[in-house]
Amino acid sequence: MKLSKKLTTLAIVGAISATAAVASAANIGLVNMSQVVNSYPGYGALDMKMQQVDAQYRPQIEKKVQEIEKIQDSAQAEAEFNKTVAPLLQKENEEINKIAQPMMQAIHNAVESIRVEKQMDVVLDDPYTIRAADANSKIENITNEVISRLKK
């Protein structure tokens, strides 16, 4: 009975080790999101729209922040920030997100389709997130492919 338990344990450990060995080799994609966004067709117009939204909200936000900085009581200052500045920041972010969302969705779709086609396990937008990878892993920069796909 003890022998069969040992064999079962060894079989499980062997299966886990084999799975770990296979799982450690990965197909990793890298994409420079800043470069992709800046190369996006029509990005200049989108950027101008986002800057207009920022120009609309920024003076109001800065004025409120200056008023809040004069408040000595930190709890009162925080409450005032939450009451006056946070809603403005939220509105600004919502408007900017409405402008950027279609572009970001198109970029996501391009990255995802390339990931699937190349059978990549993961695509990262920051090459510095990879500290180490298994020697059998394949790391490929797909930035130019994403840019080309978006220009079609």
C-alpha cells in the first residue's frame, strides 16, 4: 500500500514538473504602446480634441486646487477636494475616454489578432517588465506589425 502511494505521488510530481517545464517556455510579444498611439491614423486630430477638453477643465481645476491649498485643516481640504475637484477630474477623464476609446479598442483588436495569429501567450507593453524568461521562450517585438495593421 505504501508503494502505490509513493508511485502515485511520484507520478503527480512528475506530471507537475513536466507541466512546469512546458509552461516555463513562453511565446511573449512586446508592443511599444506610445509608438503605436502616436502612429495611429488620425491621432493628431484626436489629440487636439483631448487637448481641447483638457483646456476646458484645467483652469477650473487649477483654481479650485489653489483655493484648497489655502485651507489649513487637512481633513477639510480633503473634503473640499472630493467635493469640488474630484468631480471635475472625473468629467474630464470621461470626456477624454470617449474620444480615445475607439482608438484604444482598435489598437487592442490589432494586438489581440496578432497575438492569436502568432500563438503568443502574452503581449506586454513594457519590455522592462520582463526580468527573466526561460531560455526556450520566444520574445518578439510586434510594434511595427500593430502599426501596419492599424493603417490598413
